[in-house]
Amino acid sequence: MTTSMAEKAANEGDKLKHSLLLEVLLRCKEWDSLTYAETHAGAGRYLAADQDKDNHYINNLSNLVAGLKDKPAEETAGSRYFYLLQDWWSDNDRTGTYPGSLLQAARFLMANKIKAEFRATEADKDTCDRLVKAVNDYGIQPEQEKFQNKIEWLTKNDKLVLLIDPLSFAEDFFKASEKKLNKGGMDLPTLAKLLDPCWEKKSAVVLFWSGFGNKGGHVKKGIAYGWLKCICEQKKASMCCHHDARLHNIFVIGIGEGKKITDQLLQLDWSGSWLSKTILAGL
């Protein structure tokens, strides 16, 4: 597992990503079943002990959840994430740990009795070994493979929720090196290949998370947003984008019946949420 993955677990970007992911999955209750897929699944479970003195994200979030006096109402934005974390940390054996997105999705879907098949890739062997151990109790068998080699497998089924979560975006949006892709990077042509099998699905939601960094971040986000907006309009899909002050972004694309979900996400009021300091209004 890369050091950056452990250091950043439960940071602002994770709060943004995981809270929106659970809002999407909640709205899949109308589907009789779904395939949940991830391209960059990570280690599955992260340790506060692996975070250095300047990055106490896991402990800080745990303290926030435990110390919140006014618990969020169940129907408010971000409440599903709050109660999932509260349940996670109610077990003393999980103190000082944080569940990654695949583990959160598995726990949430099973708790809500939503029938799901799971597909996930993680290229790094050590990281994938940790992931396999983290999700073993849920009957999930991740593939230790580069995501770009498993696109057909990840996107094969209809009624799909796909999380695309690269470690970084290429400086040249239109040409990432093979080395960059192999290390969890992304560029627009590769993103297009991931999206291509999804456009004709009856029901699909694709979540694309990315942090664009402080150096030229607004310009990079503008390019990505414009490109995605244009292709969604061409494919008669819908899209919303939520972000935080640190230029972490999550683009949520609704296809077919999934368009209802993106429309509903835009109606959420994050200003009154326990995450109001993190998540800014969607576009």
C-alpha cells in the first residue's frame, strides 16, 4: 500500500467521496439488484497508526462522530455516512481504523438488504492482499490486476454502480504514460474507455473522484467538468459535481434510470449537514 493512501484515509476527500457514495447506494433500493464495481479499491481498511503526526484524519473523524451532540436526522444529507461510521466505531476492535469505500459499500448494501454483486481491482499486490483480508467476510473476491486490463469485467453487468477513484490525474489530460496508469493514474482517454460500456445500460451510476491539486487545480477541474458535461449531453445522461475547498471533486453521472439519482443528489441540502464544512453545493 502506498504511504499516501494510508496518510489520507478519512481526510476531506474521503468524507466527500464516501458520503456521496452512500447517498447514491441508498437510492438504488428501487433496483432489484446491482453490481457494485471499483477500479482502484485500495487496502479496504486503514489504520490511524499509519498516519503521521500531521495527518490525524482517522482519529479526528472518529472523535467528531463520537462527540456530535445533535445526531443528524435520518433523511438529511450525509446522515447515512454518519451512522455507518458510528456503527463501525461502536466495536472496540475497530478503534483506530477506517473502512475504505468497498468495505463501506458492502456493509451498507447488506444492512439495507440490497442484493449486490461486487467487482473490484487493485493493482498493487501488498495492497490487494490487505483488501482481500478486509472484505473476506462479505464474500468479495477482488482481482489483483490493473484496472485498465479489466474494463469489460468491471462494467459488464447492467444495473451498475461504478466508482472510479484514481490516485492522481495526468498533467496532460489526454495522454498519461503507461507507468502513470499502472500506478493508479488516469487520463481522459482511459476515462472514456471506462465510460463507453456504460452509456447503453438501463440503470447505471458512475462516480468519478479526483483531486486536482492547488497548482492549476481550478483550470484542471474546468477541463474535466467541461469534457464530462459535453459527453453526458451527447449520451443523454445527467451529471452533478460536488466538491470541497481543497479541490477534491466527485462527478456523479446518471445513465438510464440512474438519472433519477443524480437529480435527487442535486436537491440535497448540505448547508445544514454535519458535513457542511466539507461538502459544497453540487453543480
